[in-house]
Amino acid sequence: MDDSPAKPTGRIQPKCAKAKAAWLAEHEGMAWATAYDLTDADGDGLLYSDEHYFGTDPNDADTDGDGFSDGEECRKLDSDPRDPNDPGSDD
Ligand SMILES: [Ca+2]
Ligand SMILES: [Ca+2]
Ligand SMILES: [Ca+2]
């Protein structure tokens, strides 16, 4: 066993899906296509391309520094991976 966080799995939750849809609408006809598309450089459970769609940092597993990885926020919590106050601490 190592100390790396478990990779979130599961489908993209609405907040991130919405961010992706907005990105695609804004960049009509474009897709993020690089050789790194299918890699997960920071190990947060999101692909390089998805991080661009969601506006998160592909080299930072926790873009907003709230303690929840980008993958957790997008795939599990349905919180904003760019908002350190989402999810809030008032649960
Ligand atoms: Ca990331
Ligand atoms: Ca986070
Ligand atoms: Ca967040």
C-alpha cells in the first residue's frame, strides 16, 4: 500500500459537467487534443483534457486547496473544484 489518495471513479457530477459544456460552447468546434489527453499527471483522477474543460490545474491534484482532490470534487462530491469554500465546512 502507498500513501497516494484513492483515485475517484464514477461519472462526472453536474457542476463539472456544466463547466465542460460551457467550455465546449465557448470554444465551439474545438476540442482539447494533445498527446497528454489521456494522462493524469497529478493523479487526482481526472484526465489532462478534462482538467482543462473543468478549469482545474492538470498539475495540481487540489486546484483550490480545500483538501478535496479535483477528482473527488468532480466525480463524487459535486462541488466546485475552483471554489475553496465548496463544499463548505458546515455539513
Ligand atoms: Ca488537477
Ligand atoms: Ca479541491
Ligand atoms: Ca472546492
